[in-house]
Amino acid sequence: MKASYILEQGGPEVFRYGELPDPVAGQGEVVIDVYAASVNGADWKVRSGSYNSISNFPYILGRDFSGVISEVGPNVDDFRVGDEVFGVCDVGQEGAYAEKISVKASIIADKPDTITHYEAAALALTGLTAIISIQETLKLTSGERILITGGAGGVASLAIQISKNIGAYVLTTTSASNINYVRSLGADVIIDYKNDEVNEMAKDCDALFETVGGDVAITSPNVLKKGGRAAFIASGPEVPRVDRRDIDLLRPNVGRDRHFLERVISLYETKAIRLPEIKTFDLSESEAAHRISEGRHFRGKLILVTK
């Protein structure tokens, strides 16, 4: 199979493109012909070594995908060859930047005919992360006030819509060029993080969903009222050290259970959420996609396509 892979950790230039062995379906697994794979912020952090070190090269990045089942392993009863599916790799597994991937059948879901493979890949991990962070971790309720940082990003853009669907009052930060975009998602208050005073405009929030990381993760909890909750997804595996003992600091546990994927699709089909903007690259252009992702100033989702 063709794959985009790395032989060492480093900058985007470490990507190589070429032939690697095809995967096989083990017990309870299926092999999927990947049509589209999503580029996530975690990908370039793994590639660069800022998350953890890799010893098993060549290494294929990529956590979510959409495609067609080409092989069914033993003890798989709910899928057949030819089924269109999408999903997210199990925790600790990667490998979606390739023409084929083998995954547990229990953590993938049927792809509806109403969306393309590109769109399904764009909704997979972003949708899981947004739903679990807003509904399961923060337990946001109607009438609450939430700040979502980096509102134009893939996860944050879905989180805005999910929060509005719950009935919350949504504030978000973004750059001036994306103000109209996040307004179209339903945000009630839009804060230009370069020109506006975030802590003043967003004070007394019940909840914070922090998707930017860095210094923003340290300062943004200041908007929370006493007893508030903050969920962080861009600060590594642990919550950042914040000098607030009167709030809850939470790290969402983004499970891979099929029912979460089905919940994402249900929200889409009922028009509670819409697709993020999508920019596509050929699988061989992983380096270019990572340079954009690492720059952190794009909006929507970057998708690698193989077919």
C-alpha cells in the first residue's frame, strides 16, 4: 500500500511517501481501504516529538478516517466487505495516513450515504472530542455561559454548535478574519483575541472549553466564576497548572465507543451541527498539510485523500 510515513521525529520535512506492507485483519478487526484521513493537531505534536518519543519506525500518523471495508477478520459479525465506514483509531493506535488500515470493528460506525468520505473523516475525531468535552466532561446545561477558545478550529466550531443546541450562551475567541465564520456558527459573543480584552468580555463564565493551548490555557481560566469547570484538549495529556483552586480543571477522556460516532451523525442529520470547512490534500502532500496545521491559523479541517 502507499503511505505517508516518518523515519524520525522532527519538522514537517521528515515525511516520506512510498510503499509499506499491507495490514491484515486480526481477531475482531477489519481492514479498511482509506479514502480520507483527517489531520489533527495531535498529529504534528507526535511527529515533532512534543507528545512522546517513537521507536518503531517507519511510523504512520493519523487517527481518524473514512473508507470501505476490504477484509473482515475472525469474530466480526456486524460488518461485511464493501461496507462504507468511518471512525477513530483506538487509544494508542495511529496509521490513517495510508491506503489501508486495520482497526477493531467495535469502534467504527457505518458511514451514511448523506455524507462523503471527506466529510465523515472531518467529523470523526473532532465530533467525538467536541461531544465528549461539552456533554460528558463539562456537562453543560441550558442557560449556562461558556467560553470556547479558538472558535474557528475543527473541534471548537463543532463545540459552539453543540453548546447552542443545548441552550447555552456561547462566547468564543477568534482572529478578525474569522469573525463572520464563527458568527455563522451561532456564537453569541465573538472576541477578537488580538484586539479585545478577553478576560473582561468573557468574565463570570460557568464553563470553559480550551482548544488553543500554550499561554492561553494558563490565562483563560480567569474568566470562570467560582465553582466553574474548565476542559482542556490542547495542553497535552495533563491539565495545565493554573492558580485557581476554586474551579474544576478537567481533561476529557475521548472514548472510541461506536455510540459516540452515531451521536455525531445524529447531530449532523438533524442539522444541529454542520460540517466544518474542509481543505483537501493528496496523501503525498502530508508535509504541506502539517505546515498549515502547525501554524494554527487555519479554520475548519484539513483532509488527506487517497482516492
